[in-house]
Amino acid sequence: MTLTANWSYPTAIHFGAGRIAELAESCATVGIKKPLLVTDKGLASLPITQATLDLMDTAGLGRALFAEVDPNPTEINMEAGVKAYRDGGHDGVIAFGGGSGLDLGKLIAFMAGQTRPVWDFEDLDDWWTRANADTIAPIIAVPTTAGTGSEVGRASVIVNSHTHVKKIIFHPKILPTMVISDPELTVGMPPVITAGTGMDAFIHCFEAFCSPNFHPMSQGIALEGMRLVKENLPRVFADGTDIEARGQMMAAAAMGAVAFQKGLGATHAVSHSVGAIYNTHHGLTNAVVLPAVIAMNKPAIIAKVESIARYLDISGGFDGFASYILELRRELKVPDKLGELGVGSDRIDQMIRMALEDPSAGGNPVKMDADNTRALFETCI
């Protein structure tokens, strides 16, 4: 693979196959001498994680691991991680994995030095200014999927275990100090996870592009991110060892996370509520919901979708794009309905309330209300 580069936007990114070998050097660069590697339960025993721990150990950094991370992390996971961090006398975090490992690793580094509860830093108004920025530990992010883009994000998503509501915790210094983006780490992803995370990257770009908020820089990044997914996601789904396509998908995932500074929309508002209650895979849930959201938003996004179709070389304008999404989902074996993911209609009223309260709802091109959100859920379930 010839795609190798060092980027400084939006943080320092070391991109390329095999660059996980630079982990010890990266720790030295950001001043970490005793890191805690944070990942999820599923990744903890896999060869890529053990090899990374070996790299740490060989460099004299120890091999401290915290893996009590659920697929949709809660404050219980976070508190256990903060305790492990403090008890171990660590001075930085290596956030390793997909969205759950990255998000929780970032939160552990953020909360280890705070005295207020995590909910005091929800992404509302200027609540982030309540944090003591001087105590936030350095973070190295190492993504092993290509979807959430959390490695270049200034926020983390966490579920309140009491209310089952997903909350977004924000602070500028939650943005990792350095990222190692090595596509070789994504080769072992099974096709279903490749599909779900890849669709998540595409939907980040799509919802950002369609958001009515003004952010031309994000607009351009979102458009190119969609092109990268269109050209490379089917390739990696068919052949998980295609390193170049894996690398392009990692770039697209990071681009999606940068782009959605412009806003997200109903797809994420619905997916967050569904995932909090039914613990479904976030990207896969997004992929199920997307066609219904496109139809719901059609009056407000026709012109934008037509411009996306032109850029992606999809014929037929809005309808051609909508058909492309359905065909892509079929190719990736994405379920048609949420019911196939185990989602029922018995808690639809609760999910409607949660979706309308979700921060992503505010970026939807058509204003979400109780009626259209109920219709959206009924269509998707």
C-alpha cells in the first residue's frame, strides 16, 4: 500500500499501513510514559490488541489494559476505567478500537482529573467550560474500524445506565493529541461490522451535507467522504484483505467525523434512541433507518441530493440516489427493518421522546415533531 502520510488536521494523524509500530515513539512525543490501553471486551484478546500490548511492553511502557467496555458504554464502564487509571498511576490513554473503545478511552482521560460528575459536561451551551482543562490527560487514538471517526472527534457518546439515554460529552481537549490510523488493524473486521461501520461513515457525511447549518468547509469534506465510501466499501466488504480500500475507508471515516461539525439529523436521532434501549450496532441501525429519513426529508433536500448524485456519478437525480442507497444496502446485506435487529414497537413512545431530545434532531432539514417522528419509527420498525 502506498497511501502513507502525516496530517495535522484536525489533529496529528500518522496514516498508513504498519504505522502501529510507531506507537512507542508517539507516546514519547505526547509525553506519555505509563499509558493505559482502553478497548472493548471483544477486542481485548484478539491478536491485534495483544501485539499492541507487546509493542508497549517492549518499549518499557508496561502492558496495562482496561477492557470492561460495553458496545454502548455507560458511566459504570467509565467509572471503572477512571479507577483503573488512577490506581495504576497512569499518565495517558491509548484509546484502541471502534467507537466504543475510542469514546470511553477519551472519556477516561478526560474524567480522571475532574471532580464533577460526567453529566455536568454534556454538549449543551458552554457546559464544557466547567471542566478543569489542565487535568485532561494526553490521548493517543488507534482506530480498528472505519466508521465512527471518533479518533478525530471532540466528543464522546455515553449511555446513562439509569435513564438509558445516550448523552454527548464535549470538550475541545477530548480531541486526541495524536492518531495512528493503520488500515492493517481493520483487516480482521467481519463483513457485518465492515458494512455497519462503513455505512456509518457514509451517513455522517450525508447528514452533514444535508444539514441546513452553514459550514462550507464541512460541506466539501462530506462530499468527498461519500465518494470514498461509494468506491471502497463494496471492495472491503467483498475482500477484507484489500489494504488500499481499507485505508480509503479509514480516511472516509475521519472525514465524516470532521464533516458532522455541521450537524447530523434524524437518522442519528433515531439510531441513538434505538441503540440506547435495544443495544443495537450503531452503524447498522443507521443503515436501516437511512432510506426512510431520505424520504421524510425529500422536500428540503432535493437540490442537495441531486448535487451529491452528480458528484458520485449516480444517474437519476434524487430518485436515482435513493435507489442507489437501497441497492448498496442489499449488496452489504443490511436488514430492511429494525425488527430484524430485535427492535419492537412496545417502547415506541419512549424512543420518540428520546429522539426528539437528541442533539442530532436539531440538524435535520425537516423539523422533527411527534407526528413525523412516530411515522418514521413505524416505517423503520
